[in-house]
Amino acid sequence: MSTDNLLAHVRTQVTVDVDSMDPRVAARHTSLSEKFCDMTSNQAIVYNEAFRYDRAELLAAACNAAQSSGLSGDDVIAHAVDILTVLLAKEVFPHLTGRVHAQTSPSHAYNTEATIAHAKKLVSLFEANDIPKSRVCIKIPATPESIVACQYLEKIGIRTLATCLFSVSQALAASQAGCLYVAPYFNELRVHFDPRIWREYNDTAKEHPMSPVIRAIVQIFKSINSRTLVMPASIVTSAEVLALVSLEPDHLTLSGTVLDQLASSDVPQSEPKLHHPEVPVDTPPAQAPDTQGASIHTTDFLANGAGALTEALSADAETTRKLTDALQIFGEMERKTFDLVREQLSKQ
């Protein structure tokens, strides 16, 4: 593996995770001395793998295992999808030093108990497939109900990541819940399905609307000594990677396309300055209204069933729009995977 390409350079600045369940992607960018930390996933990634002809064996294996469970109807279909998620992750696991991630169903996003039950089930399936709980992280959408679920899961030793996250309020709620990670989306999820809405900026680190939000999350977490790690996600280009590195997150999770871009690019002769000057923590970033005022640092977002987070989301139309849209897309992708499983079961 080249030591002078842009991917190798980025790895000296931030921990890199693979946002793919394709073992070929992970293998292409690992070596004996360099592996990914975590593998992230979601319902869209699961569907895109399940749809591939060369993953038919795994789909069939998941359906066979689900059929032998004694479940029926929609329950056996959902069980097959969970098994498939685990089997896909298992193929990437050898390329990791850290954790595999699986996302709870978007249909449970506003149901605390259902989210907890699904997270527990996913962990037990990983354990049944020789991946211990200590190497698993459950991705959970950052709704008020699901952040409460994160708090409970963390107390019983199941590590969590708050996903579909677009605001400082969501990030602080996740930190208060004890989440291992927050994954603020740099681009809204829709850009991966409709590239026409993606925008390029002359100075991405300063001009992109999510840059000040991520900068604020990083700085506030430092100021409160949060143990929650910041892992930006939904990244489209290598230029966005460099912009994000300058904001000093803990991790970046990158798709196969972005990893390939980085690996095929040379480090500039005149290396760009990756770290911007420190911005005072109390400086409210543009387009992040929920970070204004000192009270954000001391608000208990989890009290009264995460009432303060509910209020913050109600007052933040843009975050609510992006969160709602992400859940809708993940729900659509989950239903497509259900259809694949249903078709496979009809053949068996």
C-alpha cells in the first residue's frame, strides 16, 4: 500500500472507518500494517449488498437460518434481514481493529422499547456469529425516544452511535446518554440518491452549512470533556474529507468511492494546512441556531423523556426536515430488502 497517497496522509490525521459492507472495499485499502478501525452500515448499504448477484449465497443463508427459527410472516422476514446484516458485517470484520456497526430499524425510531429490543437482538446475533459484544456498536437514529434508548443500552453495556444527526442539540443529548459515537451527517442523506442537490464550495470547511455545526460539536465536547467520539458521515468527495479533517473530529467513516478517490490522489507538494485556528467555544456557528447561548452547555436534554431535545428539534425546522427525510429513505431501503427476502423465501 502506497504511503504517499492522500488516504495514507488522511490516516495520519484522523481515524478512518469504512462505510461499506463490501469486503473487497475493505481489503483494497488495508494491509498488514494498516487496517480500518470500524465498519459502519445502514439499511441502504445492506440493501445494496443484498441486491448484488455475488452476494446471493449470503442472502440464501440468511433466509435458511430465519426459516429454521420457527417464526412466520413478517417476523421471519425481519429476522432474515437481521441475520443478513450480521453475515455481511462478518465478511468485513477481519479488516477491522475496532467494531462492526448495525443500525436499528427506522420504523422503531420513535419507539424507545422497540429500539432497545432490536439493538439487543442484533448484538445477540453478532455473538452467535462469533463477533463479541465488545466489538459491536449499534447505530440508532437521534430522535428523542431513541436517544433515551441509547442511554439504557449504554448502561447495560451495549455501545451505541447516534446517527441521522444534524444539530448540536442532538449531539449533546447523545453525549449525555453516554453514546460511544455521534455521526453528524456532513451531507443530508438525500444527496446519495439525488446527486443534483449536492453542492460544491470554494472553501468547504468554511462555507458548507454543516461545517460550523461539526466544529461546534467538536469544540463543545472538548469543553465538557465528553467521552463521546465525533465521527462525521455522509461524505461525497475527497475535498470534503480534507475539509472535515481540518475540523478535528475523532473519526471519519468513508465509502468505497471516497476511499478510492483518496487512494488514487497524491499528497499535494505544498501540503494544505489541515487545521484552522481555534474558534472560541462560545462563538455560535452560522446556520446552527440551537448552539446560541451558554445554556446549551448545561441543558439536560434527557430529562423528562428527552423533553428538551424534543423542544430543540421542534424549533429547528432544517434538522427536523433532514432527520425525517433520512428516516424515510432508510425505511424505503429496508422495505426493498424485505422484498428481496420475501422473493428468496418463496423460492425455498
